[in-house]
Amino acid sequence: MRKSYDAAVEVASTEPTEPAPLPAEFAEYHLTVGTSPNGWLEVRVRVTALGIAQACATALSIATAATGAEAISCRIMTDYQVSEHRLPNQVARA
């Protein structure tokens, strides 16, 4: 079963850049480029995949194509996990 994943890929560049023009088929990935907390360029993408390995490989490929820089890290989780992580006022249960 395919799931949606959100990925944050750091690339080996600190130079601010606009994403390179990507083919129309990449529009579905909702690509954004910013700066990571570590100071590297960070490419955020949303991918649909059969599993986390496929999602990560796709995100790495998109980040490299968009920036021309080597990917150096990838943080990835399902959309469900992202929404759970961002919920305000979470209460720890014993």
C-alpha cells in the first residue's frame, strides 16, 4: 500500500538558490528549498511510495536534481507521523 511521506533533504551547499526548473512530472512533490538548522540548503518534498526506502531514494534524487548538490542527509516520515508530531498541547500519558 502506498503512503505519503514528507522528506527534508540536506545538500552539500550553503549558497541560497532557487530550485532548478524541474520537469512537469515533479510538480506533485511540492518542492521547497530553504536553510536547515545546520546551515545547509534543505529541500523539502512530499512523495508517495510503497515504503520508506523508496520514499527516501525518490526524495534524494529530487533534491540533487533541484540543486545540483550532493545530498548529505535525509529525514523522512509519513504524513500521519508529521501531523501527530506537530499537534499542539500534547499530553504525555502514563
